Amino acid sequence: MKTIKIKVEISARHIHLSQTDLEKIFGAGYVLKSIKDLSQEGEFAAEEKITLVGPKKQMELRVVGPVRPATQVELAYTDAFSLGIDAPLRLSGNVAGSAGAKIIGPAGEIDLAEGIIVAKRHLHINQEEADELGLKNDDLVRVKLEGERGLVFENVMVRIKPTFHISVHIDTDEANASGCGKVCSFGELILE
């Protein structure tokens, strides 16, 4: 067994919008305004927020850019439960047959038929790094977090893309369970 130190990042609830949906809820020709670059190249936290309306209540979500081919909402299980939305556990981008809800913006609203998921924990890695570690796309790895509430996350999905920088993404429920809080600096990637 081999372990390597790896950056662990917490992904809070957010929404990725398609250009069509962006314009429906923010106005024709609207362009997202970046307030902060995220760790993965080209991605950013946008100034814009929307309201997601579930059967039980509504919740404000930050938009993450750039626009995508399809609108996708990523929640933690506690968010989904609180809203009354039965969101399936999926890899980002796999939204076919997932949950839907109403999304409200300053210039309009949409009834999203599908696109709401709980994102599987995953390892972002580029091909060179993956080759060095003997990893392939869709492999499953383990990540160990130290501390008073330390634990090992099983079934961390490997996602390879040329622009990725190596890091593990977990959601807020997973971060809270491990005692990471808002910022969890590093963990250990366990390779067998």
C-alpha cells in the first residue's frame, strides 16, 4: 500500500447553468461575473445567485461558471432532504433522470425537469499525474483524513482531464462528518 499527500477541497451547494437557462433567469445576452477563480482551471464562483424551490422550502445557491451544456444543481444530502428533493447520487454531468425543481432568478424562472444531484466524491487529476500513480478514469480510490473525527472515504471516483490539478472534492456533509469544517487542507490518497 502506498499513500501520498493530497489536497482536499469542500464543494458547497451550487448550480451550473446552460446559456439558455442563464438567459431565461438573468436576461438575454447575460454573461456571468466572476468573483473568485476556483482551483480547477477555467472554473469560477460567480457573483450571481439563484433561488432553488423545493417542495418543503427554498434555498439560495451560488452560480459556478462557466456555462455548461446542461444545467446542473449539486447539493449535499442534507440540502436535498431540507428542500424535499429526492436527488440521486451521481457523477457530475450525469443528470439524465435526476430530480428537478423550480429555479428563480432576477429576470425569470425555469422549471428544471432534471439536473439536481448529490455529486459523488471524486479525485480531479490530469493524465500525467494519473499515469505516474497508475490510475485510470473511473477507478475508485480511498482518501484518509486525519484528526479527531478522522475517517477514510471509500469509492472516490477518479476523473481525468488535461486541465485538472490533483485534488479530492467532497461535499459539506462529508466535510462535517470528518471534522474538516470550511477548509480541509490535506488528506492521504491510498493506493493499493
